[in-house]
Amino acid sequence: MMNRSLLNRRLFLRNILYSSAALTAGCSLIKKTKKPNILFLFTDDQRYDTIRALGNDEIFTPNMDALTQNGLSFTNAYIMNGQSAAVCMPSRAMLLTGRSTFNLQENGRSIPKEHITMPEQFKQAGYTTFGTGKWHNGTGSFQRSFTQGGKIMFGGMSSHYDIPIYDFNPLGDYAPEKQYTLQEKHSSNVYADEAIRFLHRYDGNNPFFMYVAFQAPHDPREMPEEFLQMYDPETLSLPPNFKPRHPFNNGELTVRDEKLAEWPRTPQEIKQHLAAYYAMISHLDHEIGKIIDTLKAKKRYDNTIIVLAGDNGLAVGQHGLMGKQNCYEHSLKVPLLFCGPGIPKNEERNALCFLHDLFPTLCDWLGVEIPSTVQSASLMPCFGSSCQVHDELVFAYKNFQRALRYNNWKLICYNVDGVKTEQLFNLKTDPWETNNLADKEEYQDLLQSLKSRLQKGLETAGDNVILEKPDWNVEPIPAWGQ
């Protein structure tokens, strides 16, 4: 969990960091020019290991590669998961508010006025805020957050060639009759073009905060054919943790996402899914490149902080699963890249962090006040050198999965229909989570110690779970659609 003392010492840490040699040049640049713009590129269901420059030599992502080479990558960035099978809904609410999954309204379906959003806070600080793309957290919070926008999709998913869309309304009037459908081009093109349109017409003196929330690579796996032709399923590697079926009931084996492939999973079908998944990411990468090219053409690139992140990961055949409704690394870990003035180039940080740490981090970096409703930690100390701002991270999916990341250890606990199951992995020696150590006698002391840490961490995060009770002290959460 978050080291709470750090939250009380934000200003102290920031002053120390500003004096460090590693960031002197960058901070001087910020002080001598107007405040940097922010371009926030948010992807949907993009797993952490889907950027070529970060180690996946089977995928083609030249523009994301350039961001990693010109910026700072956090390689242990996680979501906390959520209390809804539509994980992207709580994930986005956590990102936007800096709050844990247990302290959201309606699992993130809406964001109340008292929970200030990240773009809303930057708007109050004088930024022109622009939003386009997917917004899964209610129309009221969107209206409070943005001064400009366009091509907004209020919801979780749709066909990429049949998008239910709204034009921006400054009064927040997003009545159902004002929705229309776009069918002429792919969602990634739609949102990139809207961002580019904003950059071409923007002539204000204030810095801008652009929130570009893509629907890709969320299924349905649709993309222009030329990107699918980039991948031959037969040449793609099957993940080492591929299984035809998950070895036990994790509580969510028949959710919608898991029905995207037949049981038992076959290597051939999983490779076809991987090819389409990678193709969607390559197409997304191409559209991101167009936005960045426009930034450069408009002479704004050198004074813009670019953030790229994903809302959650995806199994796509790992552990016999297809979706994100689990606590394995493939579903919890997300890409998190920073690029821009004062940010180290071509460096990585292995600090444990949550996606919703982004809110206080950007505020801290740009001298914007961090709202009192924010519960997460600034990652700014890690910009100067390797460090840890969290001692550990806890994760929770609905009422039947809880997990802990502590150092190189990963503990996952399940309670499904009264059956308790535990998994213990050493991520240093077993990054694919294939060797469960929970039943081995020599690891029992460690197992109990980690369970104690997990219990305390969940309590700190606001969870009511009591792991020692038969029902964990929580009510069952109905399956999706019930």
C-alpha cells in the first residue's frame, strides 16, 4: 500500500527533487517558459508488454517506441482492479479522481461533484481542457472537467466502426436524442482526428490539457486491413503461461470477455486473437503518431508533457483466460510513459505504482495544488532517480479475489462459493506466474506474513474484507448483466 507519510511530505520531497542534479535542466526549462501543455493518451485494454521498445519484438509500435526512447517508463504500473466486471469503469474513475476502488461512487459509474477530477483541477489552475473519446464515468463529471471537446463516447464499448457519439456541449446537455452514430471510419481515427483538429484551431495563451481516450485495443478486434496484414498468427509466440483452461474456478470464468474464445483454448485460436490484438495496437500507434506530428508542426511539442497509459491489461490466452477480470500480472499491469520537458530520456523505473498516482504526479510536477480528495501518491520523487513511493500494492476484484504485490512476491487469494484458494508467485524467478508456491511447506511462514500484509493493506484502502472469515465479510457482487 501507499506509504502514507509521503503524502504528508509532498512539498518537502518536491523541494528536494527540484534541487537534484538530475532534473536541474528540466526544471529550469519549465521556470523560464510558460507552463507545459499536457497531452494525455489513454488506451483501452492495452497490456503492459505490448510496446516493442520495452521488450516485445513481435509487435510494431514505432511511435510508442519513440516516447519510451525520449522519456521515462514505469515498468511496474498497476491498476487496483475494481468491483465491477467492466473493469475500465472503476479504473478510469480511479485515474480521474486519484481515489481507490473502495472510495468511488457506484464503482465509478459516476463521479460526484465533491470528487474533483484531474482535468477539472487543471481547468481551475488556468488550463484549457479538451476531451475526446471514451468517457465511462457519467456526463456530469465530463461537463465539469472540460472547456472544449468533441466526438465523445459515453459508455464502455461499441463497434469501432459504429460509434455512438456526442458533440461537445459546454452546458453539459447530453440528452439521448443528441447522440448520433459515426460509421465512416475507425474509432482510433475519429479520436485522433478530433485531437488534431483541436491543435490546429487552438490559439489561446493558456496551456492546454488534452485528454484523448481511445477505445482501442478493446474488442471487437476491428482495424484497417493493412494493419492486420502486418501479423502472421503462425509466427507469433504462444505465452509461456498459456493454458487450455484456468485450473480452478476464479469466480468469473464465464463473464462476457471469457466467451471471446472457445473452451478449451487452442494455440491456433489464441495466436489469431494475438495477431488481431497487436494489429489494433499498431493501428492505434499510427494514429498517436499523427497527433504527435501535429504537435511538432504547430511548434508545441517541445513544451508539451506527453503521458501514455492504459486503463487495464488483458489475458488473451494467458492462464486459460481471455479478459481482465482477474489479479494476474497480464490484467493488472499497464503501460505508463512520460515524455517532455525536464523528464529523463530513455530511462526506466521499477517503482511500484498505481495508475491513479498520475493525478498527484502531474499536479506535483506542474505546481498545481493537489485536491484533498486525492488519496494516491505522487511519483515525482522517482523522476530524479530510482526510488519507491509505495511499500506494497493491494488489488481487489469484486467480492472473491484479493491480491498483494510486495517486493518480488505476488499473493492472490480467492474465495469462490466458499472454496478458498491461494497462489504465491516469485515474480523475479517466475514472471509468468506459472509456479504456485502456496502449498509448499518451506513458504508457509512467508505466506502467512504476506496474508497479514494484505489484510492490513486492504483495511487502509477502505476494504471491508476480513480474510479469515468464511465469507470474507462481504456480500456477493452479482455477475455482469444480472
